[in-house]
Amino acid sequence: MDLLEGNLELKEIQKLEGHTDRVWSVAWNPATGAAGIPAMFASCSGDKTVRIWQQTPSARCSASFECKAVLEETHNRTVRSCAWSPSGKLLATASFDATTAIWEHIGDDFECVSTLEGHENEVKSVSWNASGSLLATCSRDKSVWIWEVQPGNEFECVAVLQGHTQDVKMVKWHPFMDVLFSCSYDNTVKVWAEDGDTDDWHCVQTLGEPNNGHTSTVWALSFNSTGDKMVTCSDDLTLKIWETDSRIPQETDGYMPWRHLSTLTGYHDRTIFSVHWSSEGVIASGAADDAIRLFIENKDGLVDGPSYKMLLKKEKAHDMDVNSVQWSPKEQRLLASASDDGTIKIWEMVPSS
């Protein structure tokens, strides 16, 4: 199936119900879905719970998922974000109750082994670095915190990063380097790196206006498989592609600056809440127009440099806002989406009939 030829559709293969409020986010467990280990993902909701979904072992890639666990009675407000450690053994959940919970997957059970406190109010996002040694959180309190994983499931805060002037919506580590990205209600994406001499974390770059940045809230970001391109999405109804050049001499602390490459506009007509770049090079976006869009790089006529085109659109993917879209890390054509309508849907990208 050649992506560039088009003629594809996003086929709904399952709708998962169980949450009693909007579903904010989904996260695939990176250690599952291959070598005979059934695929697993987590979903988190305004109903204060996290649900763990697992593929039935006898199923094909497109077959059914079942709810295997409900993590509850730890958070007392909305659970906004969830993220698995690289090993797949720990799950971090961020909540509007100002805490981040760490759950350990032991056998078929999940146990809350640590609760991280310190943010003044709602924690909006959580992210693990590539080695699983660092965890980042961000909050409505405008700060970004970096936690170092200690023995015995202990977590020590090693940095509180101040720089955003508004609510921080998302944090995301670079897929290979210990460089942290945060996006905010202040319309910017900030890039944070550690000073090799002082071990202090500081902002090394701000992506925003007037340098082709977003003109309204930046909701989310995602990296391509090689880590040299990034896509951001915004309340300004655009997706922006950014790139970094690993061939140029390394600048301060080994950090290479990012530059704007392309803007995708005119595709969604309401806020774009989520974006995710698959390992196969397909960008999925989910928005308040209830739709999902897929984009790929346009290989035709690179006169003015790389550009991107829409591969397909799925109108009315959900009955309400699409809050999260996430490609499976193992099954490249499998996509999970979460919505204000309280459901999660599993989609498969297939040739159109």
C-alpha cells in the first residue's frame, strides 16, 4: 500500500465505552504489541479514572480490545494526561487535583507506588524521557517540573522551569535526546536543555511569533521517527512543521536550533487539540470539529523545499471534540482516538473499497 498514491480510508474497527465523562488522552504501552505480547493502551478521563485496555491475545491487529483494569480512587479530579515509561512497567497520570500518580504494572494488577506533589494547581501533561530516568510535568501554574527517578520508585524534583506566561498545555521529551519541549496558552513552544557545566535547566529557544510561530494557544506537538522534524498544532487552526539540522556545528550544550519549515492551514475549522506523527511518516490531527485528518509529505516538485498534503479526512470521527489521536508504535496503521463524547475509537488505515 503506497501512501503517496492515496486511495486510503480510516476504517473504524472498534468503539470502546466505559468512561462516564470526556476522554482526554490515550497512550499506547511501547513494550506491548509485538513478540506475542498483546497490545495495551491507557485512557484517562474527566470521570477521575484511568482505564487499561488490552487486545485479546488470539486477535489480529484489528481485532477487539477489552478493559482489563480501572485505576480509580487515587485522583479526585479530572485525569488529563497519561504516559508509559519506555519499559512499559510504569504509567504516569497527571490530574487537575495538582498531583501526578505513578502506577506500577505487576502481573495483571496496577499499584499506585508514588504521588508527585508540588504544582499549585491543575497538572496538564506528563512525559518520560527516552531512558526512563526523567519525568516532566506541566501545569496551569505556568511552570514545568523535571523529576529524576530514584531507586524504589522515588522521584526527586531537580528543576522547576519558569518561562511561560500562561497555562502550559503539554510537555514532550525529544525521542532520543534529553531536551524537553513545552507548549502553552501563551502561543509559544519552549525548548529546555541542561547546562553541561552547571547542571541547570534553562530555555534554549522559544518558537513563536514573529518567527512564523503560532498566533494562539499551542495544544500539542509530536516528532517524526528520526527526531529531526516536529509538528505542532494550535487554536489558530494550523499545523506547523519544524526541523532541526543535525549537520550544523553543535551550539550551546550540544543543542541544535529548530526552524519553521511549513504551515498547514485550511483543513480544520475549529481548534486542533492533538497531533501525532507515525513511524511511517503519517501525521494525524484531531480537532474540535469532531474530525480526524491525516497528512504526509508531498514528494512532488520540491522547488521551495518540503511541503505536506492531506492524505485523507474523516468527518464526524466522533460525536464531539477529538481530544487525542495516537498511532500504535507497533502496528503502524492502527490509530486510537479519544473524545468529549466519552468514547475511544480504534481505527485502521486501509485501502479504500
